[in-house]
Amino acid sequence: MTTSSDPELRCDPAEGLASFAELGPHRPTDPRPGTLEILAEDRETSARSCRLWTGHGPVETPCFMPVGTYGAVKGVLPDELRAVGSQVVLANAYHLSHRPGAERVGEVGGIHAFMHWPGPILTDSGGYQVFSLRSLQKIDDAGVDYRTHFDGSPARMTPRSVLEAEASIGPDICMILDHCPPGDGGGASDAARRAILREAMDRTTLWAQEAARLRREILRDDQLCFAIVQGGTDLELRREHLETLAALDFDGLALGGLSVGEPIPQMHATLEAIAPLMPRDKPRYVMGIGTPSDLLAAIRAGVDMFDCVIPSRHARNGQLISFLGRFNIRNGRFRRDDRPVDPSCGCPVCARFSRAYLRHLHVHNDPLYVRLATMHNLYFFHEWVAVQRRAIRQGNFGAVAAALARVLEDRTQPGKGSKSTS
Amino acid sequence: MTTSSDPELRCDPAEGLASFAELGPHRPTDPRPGTLEILAEDRETSARSCRLWTGHGPVETPCFMPVGTYGAVKGVLPDELRAVGSQVVLANAYHLSHRPGAERVGEVGGIHAFMHWPGPILTDSGGYQVFSLRSLQKIDDAGVDYRTHFDGSPARMTPRSVLEAEASIGPDICMILDHCPPGDGGGASDAARRAILREAMDRTTLWAQEAARLRREILRDDQLCFAIVQGGTDLELRREHLETLAALDFDGLALGGLSVGEPIPQMHATLEAIAPLMPRDKPRYVMGIGTPSDLLAAIRAGVDMFDCVIPSRHARNGQLISFLGRFNIRNGRFRRDDRPVDPSCGCPVCARFSRAYLRHLHVHNDPLYVRLATMHNLYFFHEWVAVQRRAIRQGNFGAVAAALARVLEDRTQPGKGSKSTS
């Protein structure tokens, strides 16, 4: 298989991005935060490439966002994130609200100063975690009661409390509270499943209306606010919900409730049908995806942003992902293997360290392992997206996407979609 | 307390050292490995500053060596070690012989390529670990039988097996096998304790004689070989053993069996009496020390090199050490503390991160914590020694040492001497 060394399929994912030292808050001469410049649209697919302006500079899309739940991508420093091509770091308002506390992050200067990442930051509300961690106690139209997964203490989350936490924490993009139902419908009948989806959707709408009313009062002017479309893989519900939320005062829309257990072809079909219907003039974000294959499908459907724990969590579990496929570094065959993870990879880890050394660090539980493995995997995910971004801008997305699809056919699939905290 | 901001007591520990990119193997124009240039000797004390040439460039002494038992200083990359002032990394031939195996390190290009540290590396034999890990099975004049602490499997270590492992691993400085008895004499009477010390000393001599015979056959020409003086805190035995070993074919001598449980004043008295008697034309190394106070005493006594797990192990346990003393980052008072660990510290961690963020990373068990804490502590230890090195070379060691002693009186002592694997 030679496609992976094709220069059209490889690039430095940090190329063309401002350096870490150049990152910083919005400048008076920058376009207003929230401005979306559409730089290119593919003729044959819905793929597009944009520049989204935030309170901490631009984001070149399509863009994969690494997950730094607690205000840190485990083991990796901000300047290293930038070196492997990260543009936006995703943190979680729920986790930060409990540890160290949203007010405390505010007191020490906000999340950018706290974690020393001067570029764009997005926070999820934590609603997904409250629903998925089975800590849910009671849900009503005003909010949700839950027990924290830290110490089981009771807490409540409302559209207002989420925005207030995000105002203290200070991210550039704030996700509002949504109701994300389980992906498998809990073994229910079709009708029952649809009722569950509809209930979650309607409650999400109520919460979105509340958030749209409150955001101008609670958030800073330069904090963007995104709403989350629900509806599972039911295209009718998705279209209806999209239309409802698109009419409200938000800077961008996300698709939630995907990659939560549904069959992958259904998920891709939903992306293909729904993403192109999302407002053209606002950023489109799909939450919690995905595999290289998911990213290819999402970009083709016109999605601008995605986040996923796969590169970082898989790295910690020993899984190294590259154009060659995925392998587990603990495998004994790497003991004497002095080659890098992927000999054709341009990442700082492959430039310096062997599979044998990474295996050695993993066996000894050295924190260096997590760091190096995460950097490698993130570089690959960023490169995978950057190659497509370049292709869209250069007008040859169709050919590049087809070649990337052939790479995927030739390699081991890097696992099914998964989403959670990192 | 204002002394810690006195410019005479602070410096960048990497200043004056070759950059990471400049490190590499011995060049034909460099002095022969083993050459010791004595650059300055203090008039009032035995303190001295030298330049020791190795197979991977010079070492400016006095020099503190971080411990990277398995071929990695946990969480910290080689270029970061250099940035905080590391010159020599200490690894352990025993650990590397079992994981991943000395031959395997050789197969992937040797320890320098394996860990990507192109500067000087010293390996301890692991004799200390075999004796201290209570894995000892049987000791005789030819070697020692033990059970590995990895899986309890039986193994044997001899003067030859240690040198052979070091030949495969490929460090620049090879410690030979010695017999290090327990520091407290196991509650024995004075006479019994002396008998234990004498037995260990005599066996160490036999092993040293064997190593001196074998080293030219087994090691590369550019690998230096150091012997280890025993004798506990018994000055008569120490002097006798020093004289015996100084007559053999070694490039340097070390004092072993210190900081193994004996009272600190006795340890300092031993250093004061014995170090000045060590051959002037060879490097002097004290193994397994120490605290800032130990380092001050050792440098005053004319020691050139030391290693200790304190900065790295204490860091992992939450202990951050600086001119301000030592504190535990888990303390609740740091939750809202947006100051760096030491506001007057020049290290890359204090330049970027707050106590609140380090505490947050520690609470969440993020590998970043180990990395940042270790870098800070190592910077402090290297700075502590670099300030004394500069003073010796500038001819004002007496005044600087007195001022550093006052700093120590004013601050919390960073723990008693301890030594082990990192």
C-alpha cells in the first residue's frame, strides 16, 4: 500500500496556522467574534472550508478538536498541542464546575490563563456527562438533578447555571444545556424510541429558548454560544429540531446525540442528510465524533468542527493510530522494533522515538508514554483533517477523499465511534 | 527573607552549557574521554570546579545528575532536561538488563539513541538495588544471587555481568559492582557493625580488582569506569578502602554507602574527611545524595558529582522544592493561588503555570503534573549547584556558600537524605 506516502495525502497539520507564540485574544482589527468566512465549497459534495473568528483568534475548518476535559489534554502541554496542529481545545464546564470550581477558574484569570492555552477554547455543558454517567436523578423542564461522579453529592444543572459557569470559566465557544437521550432507545419499540427522542428534543428546545434569552445577559460579548440539535437518527425529527433551533439567537449549531451506540451507517446517513441543511452562514459542529472514517463522512457532509476522545484515550490504552492502521504498543513484537510508529509520519514523536522505546515507557507506566502517544495520535487526526481542508481549498476534495477512503479500506479500522470524557 | 532574590544566589542552570541540539558524541578535537580539567579550586575549602570529558561531551562540575532508572526521567523529555540544566542522566544497568534487556538496548542503537539523550549517561550497576530491595539470596566473593523485583525470577550479578550489560547498554560512565551494606548495621554492636563494613569493603575490593582486569576487554575505549569506596562512616575503613581502590585502573572514584540511614552529621563529617583525600586528578562522585544541605556539604568537601531521586520522587509525591522551602501542592490553600511555585524562579514551569493549576493537575492525576513538578524541582537542584559552580570559578565560594547556608536555615528542610530508584 503506497497511498499513505502520496504527498496529496500528507501534510504538516500546523502549517498555515499561527504559531503558539502568536496566539492571543481578539485584536481590534480582527473580524468580530462569530464571523464565519466561507473560503471554499466543494462542487460535488457538501464539503466546505471556512474561517471562524473567535475571542482568541481564527479557527480554520474543517477542524478536529482535542478533548481536555479538566482544562488539560492529559500529558500534553499547550505549545505541543499547537505543534501537532490543535486549533481549539475542548473542556467541560461540568467537570471544571466541580473541580476546581467555575468561580475558582475565574479567580485565577479564566481558563486560558489557567491552562496557558492562548487560543480558542470550547466548553461542553456537561449535560451529556450527566445523562451518560448514570448519575441522573430527576429531569424536568427547568433543569436536571444529578449526583456528581466525584463524591455523589447532589447538584442541579439548568440552562442558566451552565451559562453562568461558562461565564466564569471564560471559553470562546459555549455549548448550552441539552437533553441527550441514550442512542439505543433502551431496547424500546420504534414508537417508544421515537417518543423518547421527541421528549428529549422538546426539552432541549425549551432549554435552548431559555439559553437564547439569557446568553446576552450572562456571557461576555465575545463568547460565542452554540445550540445542540437532537433527534437521534430520525431524519424527520432532526429536520424539525434543526429548523426550530436555527431560528434562535445562536452563533452556531451542533448535532448532538450521534455516536452514542447507533449503527455507524445510520450515523453517517444522518450526517449526510442533515449537515447540509444546517445554516450555511454559521459554523456546523458534530459532537463526539469520531474515527477517521467518521471524519471523512462528516467533512463530506459539510461539517466544520468535531471533537473526540479517540486519539487521546486510545493513546493512553496503548493504541497508536496512523496511516498504517492501529496497533497496540504492548505487543511483544515491538520489543526490538527500532522504527518509529509510522516511518512516513512527520510528527515530533516519530522523528525521535522508536516503537521499542514507546513500548518500554508504556511497560514502565512512565508519564512520558501518555504524552508521546497522545501527541502522535493527535498529529495523525489533525493531519487527516488538514489534508482534507487543503484539498477543499485547492478544489480537489473529491480525489483526495476517494484516496483517503482507499487508505481506510487497506488498514485496520481504528475502533468504533466512542465518546465520553478524556 | 530576601536572600533568595540575591543575584549571586540565582542563575539559569543551563547557562554556559551547550544547547540540546549541540550535544553529541565525542569529537576528534575534544580532549580524550576521561580527561579532567581542574578549572578552579577554592582557597579556603576543598571545593573545586572541573570539566570532565566523556564519550558524549563535557560535564561542568560540580554537577547534579537526575535519575532516569529505566532510561527516562519520568515524564520529562531529554530536551527539557537540558533546558533545566541537566548534564548527565543516571540510568541503572540492573533495571535495563531486565526491562527491556541490555542486549535489546544495544540492538536498537544503545541507550543514547533509545532515550534520545545525546549527552553523557552514567549507569549504576544495580548492586545497590539488589542489596536494598531485600531481594538478595546469596552473596559470595564471585558475585551475588538475587531474585528480580520484576517477577521474582532468580538471577546472578557478577563484576563481569555488570560490565557486559554496560557494554551493551552503552553509557559513558560505568559504575562497577560493589557490596553496599545497610547503613544502620542492623542494630548490631560497634564491633559487629565494623565487621559488616569490613566484609563488604573487602568483597568490594575483590570485585573492583576483577572489574579493573576486565574493563579494557569488555567496555569500549570511550566508556569511563568508576569504582566505589565503601566503609560507612568509619573514617579509618574509608581511608584504607580509598587507598586500595585509588591504586587500580579506574577513571574516577565514588563514595557509596552514604545516605543509607546514618545520622546526617556523621554523613557530612565523612564527606568532609574523605572527599579531599580522593585523587585530585580524577572525578569524585558521591552516590545517592542529596538534599540541598547535603549538596552544599559535598561541594565544600571537593565532590564533583552527585545523583539523587529527591527532586523527581518528591515532585511525584506532590512536594515542590525551591528557595522558599518545600510545600505539598495538595494543600487546600493553593486552590486559589495564582502565583507560580516560586515567584523568583526562572524555570519554564514557574514562567507559565500557577500553584492552583499544578494542584488541579495533581488532583486529577494528569501526567502533566509529574512532568511540570519534576522540571521545577530539577531546575532548583541544578540552579542550587550551578550557583556554587559559578562561585568557585569566580573565586567567591566562601561567601556564596555562607549565604546559601543562611537560606537553608530560613526555610523548611526538604526532607532527609534518601536514595533509591526513581
